[in-house]
Amino acid sequence: MKSLEVKYLGLTLKNPVVVSSSGLTSTVDNIKKMEAAGAGAVVLKSLFQEQITHEAQAYEHEGDYPEAHDYIMSYAVNNSVEEYLKLIREAKQAVSIPIIASINCTSVGEWVSFAKRIEAAGADALELNIYFLASNKDMNAAACEAQYLGIAAKLRSIVTIPISVKMPKTFTNIPHMVDQLYYRKINGVVLFNRFYEPDINVETMKVESASVFSSPSDIRESLRWVGIVSAAVPLVDVAASTGIHSGEAAIKQLLAGAAVVEVCSVLYKKGPKAINEILEFINGWMGKHHYKSIEEFRGKMNPKNLGSLDVYERSQFMRYYSSHE
């Protein structure tokens, strides 16, 4: 009998398919649908630091009493956080799969106080969705990295539940950053974060948002680094994200060394049934190749087990293109 059970962030999941943080995980009803479709865990829609601040400022501007500033700001912030805590508590009562909270932050700020409340509400783990675009020419790479490491270390000192960091693909040395997170007792990383991407409308002459959804070809952005990171820092769990639209894509990431795969865009396009389709493919593939558990093949195709980084590095690029005229 085949087992799809996996370990992620110290949690036992019935399978490696995790629903990524999005509007699909913002209500208990949706979370129940994801569980019914077979999801191994869900990451709740992020609690946004900037959104809370903007909402608080909106409340403030509605009145003309400066002396009420602190009260209004406190009320708006607490109201947003309490709604999120309510979602955690209700989701934990409604489903049996792990509930991973998510906070989207640009600095330590209020997260120090929020994190404890998130843990107390019953979240099984916490995913840090750090949004920090390095666009200041006077800030060097080390300072940018310190921003991430500082947030991770501070929150690690506040809560005891497992923590993962959703990382961008823009670091100079991704394995080094993951290693630094490991030394700060971070349990896992998600590769990679999808930031807001701008587009320009040449007719209206306005900057607009590009599509927020991934495509199947986007798996190339994460597959290489899932393999390299899982081999270089094996004690940190890697969640593969971006471009996972099929069971075949999920198998590729597991072979590269991912502990789990996070799916989102495919669920918007096909609905929760996509989870079941992915799981059916994994089951069928395992049967065809005579694997009884995911751990038997997980990481089989990462550089450590292949004995070389060549297939993930530039040498393969040169070998491929030099043979084409």
C-alpha cells in the first residue's frame, strides 16, 4: 500500500499538496472545500502589515479629533488582527488538516505582538511572507539580507510554533541565506515568493498590474533552487511554489528535494478538483515506479544524490547550446 504522508515543519501531513496563501484560504468554507479535495494543509491568506496601517489611517481621517488618534489607530489594528485570529480558531475547529498562518510584513513592527496572538489562536505554523523590494541604490546586499534575517530572528524569539520564510528569488546567494535562516532556527523556506509585477498600458499610458497567476513554465524558476537548497541545507524543509499546475510538476519538485508543493494559480483556474488530480497522478506515478512512500524518491534528483551540481549549473547550459547551430 502506498503512503503519501510527508513531514513538513515538524508537522505530519497526509500528502505533500499544500494550498498556498491567497483569497482561496480566506474563509472557513473555502478551507473546508480544500480539505475535501484532498489538501494536506492550507496556508491562510496573509495578514498584511501595510493593509492594517492603511485601514487604520482611513479610520483616522474620518474624524476631526486629533486627541482620538491613538484610540482609533489601536481599534483599527486590533479589529483587523482579531478577524484573522477568528479565522484561525474557526478553521482549526472545522478541519483536521494543519492550518498555517501567514503574515506579510516589511519590518518587525507590530508583528512582535501579533505573532504570540496568532500562536495562541491555534495556528500550527507561521509562514513569513516578507515583502521587501531592494530598490534603494544606497542599500547594499548585506543590508537587504539583514532585513529578512532580523524579522525572522525576532519572530523566532517570540513564538514556539514552526516558522517558514517565503523567499524572493533575487538574493545574490540563496543557499547562504537559507543557511543563515537555519542558524536562526527557522524550520523551512518557500521557494519562491511572487511579488507584485507592473505592466505598462501603451494606450492609456498608465502603469497597471501584470497577471498575478503563474504559468506551468514558471516551474523553472524554482526547480533549480529547490534542488540546490535541499541538498545544501538539508535540515531546512523546502516548500516548492510557483508553476505547479499538474501532478507531473509536483513529482519534479519532490524529486528535486521539496518536502511539499504549494499550489495556488491552478486552483483559481480549475477549482479544488485540481488537488485531487495532482494526488491521483502522484499515486499512479508511484505505482508505476514501485515506490511505496514519497520519502523513497524525495530528493533522488537533487545535486547531492546525483553527485554533481553540473545539471543545475552553467556547464549544462553551455553543453546544451554549444550543440545547437
